[in-house]
Amino acid sequence: MLDIVSDFYIILFIKIIFFYLADGTSCIDIAPDGRTMWTGGLDNTVRCWDLRNDYAPLQTYEFDSQIFTLGYCPTGEWLAVGMESSTVELINISSTTSNSSSPSIKKNYDKYTLSLHESCVLALKFAHQGKWFISAGKDNYIHCCRTPTGLLLFQSKESSSVLCCDISADDRYILTGSGDKKATLYEVTY
């Protein structure tokens, strides 16, 4: 005999967490272990959240400009933050991790500040091995840089603003999407 309840109904419990941010969230990234989430906001802050805790951020980082994009490095050491001011900051998050139950606000932290773009930074992505990252911007450029120093490995100018980017799982291809309704595929050879 068919058990209707077990055969036709699968009950899923999904925990929904609402995080309050004053001026909205403009970008997010989740650590590969699934335990922490990073949010960037138009209130010039980046926050690290413990996904097992519903209430307060673990860390808060303050900046001088609105945050448009961010990327978590798979090695767990760095967070890249792309801003409206056209800069990219790489924060050493491995030296600021805290197990405290109360959040700490970071104004001074180990970082590299990169002036790669002429206009706002719209997208960031780390290679899966964490050795390099790409940034893309409204200035039509993509930049590929070494982690964490920002040493420029290559750059390319597209015909319009580069709105998004991604890197293949084997780090061999970079894909960008631009404002002129096209995608560009780059092959990484080294």
C-alpha cells in the first residue's frame, strides 16, 4: 500500500534570517564553509555575519566610500572590497577574526589599497585557488591582480562598462558581462 504522506509530501525547514542594514545591501558573498556571510552596504560598511547566529555581525569594517561589490578569498585570508570611489581594498580578515559574542568595529586593519579603476568598481571575483582576482568597473576595464599585493597581471578594456564577472572552477576562464549586451570570454594561460 502506498503511504501518501511519506510518498507525496516532503517537508523542508528553511531558516530565514533577516539582517538589518541601514542603507541596504549592495553585495554579498558566502564563505566556502557556509558558516559566514559578508555583506557590503551603501552605508560605507562591510559586515561579517555568522550564519548560525540570527542577530549581530561578528565584524564591521568602515570605509570612506559606498561599497558596490566584494569578494571573499577562498584561502580565508582576504576580502576584496570594490567601492564607488574607484578603489579596491584588500582586507586581511585572518588577522581580525574574533570569537567574541559582541561585534567589533574595525576602522584600522591590515589592508592593501589599489587604485586600478578610473570610475566605480562594479564586480570582483577571486580565482578558486585564491592566488589572483579580477575587478571590473564602469570605466570599461577588467584588471587581473595578484593576491594580496595587487600586482597587475593583465588588464583589458571592453567597449562599455563591465557589470559582472566570474571565473571557471579550474581558474582557466574569465567571463564578463557588459553594458553593451555582450559577454566576453577570456582564456587564462600561464
